[in-house]
Amino acid sequence: MVYVWLTLFIVLVILFWGLNLVGLPGNWLIVAIALLWMFVGPASYQFHWGILIALTLLAIIGELIEFLTSVLGTKKLGGSNRGATLSVVGSIVGGMAGAAFGIPFPIPLVGMLIGSILFAGVGAWIGATLGERWVGKPLNESVKIGAIAFLGRLLGTAGKLMVGSTMVVLAIAAPFVPILASS
């Protein structure tokens, strides 16, 4: 039965990491499942509280990377709060659409992942452009701010995924590596 719980834990950690692709808080769900594991996981596979603290700090770093690249890039070019907000909303909607429909690719899962990242960027671009037009900026300036939102979203998602990958390795290794085990 222990191996069933370990397998479920590993599958959920990886699944939660994948939610980052569609703009959902996957890294925070990894922290949550690690916290839950510490209370209800098999005693022989528990890990130290320091692991949970490290996962939490990594999740914060991932959020900062995503925020700084997408919103601050838009704001630096003179983007409005409305444009930045609609950029985030557009990226979430685009990411979900990309995950649902994907893009044609020989390996369906890869097509879904690429589609999710690409559509999130396109959603950010559309959201920022519409937000800037809404506040009265000219079309060419709105499109330029939208393009920066697109690039920021792609870079932010990539950064958050890299941080999340570190979290996945740490969370999955923690129950198995004696030095990380609780004492």
C-alpha cells in the first residue's frame, strides 16, 4: 500500500507542475501536496520540514519570475494597469485553450504543452493590446505593448517551469533520500 501512496504523490507532483503551463498555480499545489504528505504520508517516507520551506521559497521565486517578466515588462513600456491585468487574464485563458486544443505535433502531449505555452503568450498579447486600446492608446503602441506582454509571458512561464522542475525533483527525491528525511 505504501507504494500506491508514493506513486500517487509522484503523479500529483508532476501533474501540478504541468498546471503551470496553463497559468494555474502548479508550484503552490506542489507545496500543498508536500505539506499534506508530511501529515498523512507513510512514516518511513517522511521528509524534513526544511524541504517544505525550500519548496515554499522556490514557489515564491517562481511567482516573482513570472510576475516580473510579464507585468513589469509591460509597465516599463508605459502599459496601463488595465493592460497588465488583461494580459494576465488573457494568458490564463490562452493557456487553457492551448492545453485543450494543442497544436499539431507527432507526439500529442508535446503538442499540448507547446500549444499551451504559445496560446498563453498570444492570450497575453491580445489582453494587453485590448487593455491599452481601452485606455485610449493608439493601435501601434498598443500592439507593441502587447508584443512585450507576449514575450514576457513566454519568458515568465519558462522561468516558472524551470523553478517548478527543481521543485519536482526535490519533492520526489525527499522521501527516498535519507539525508532529506525527517529526524
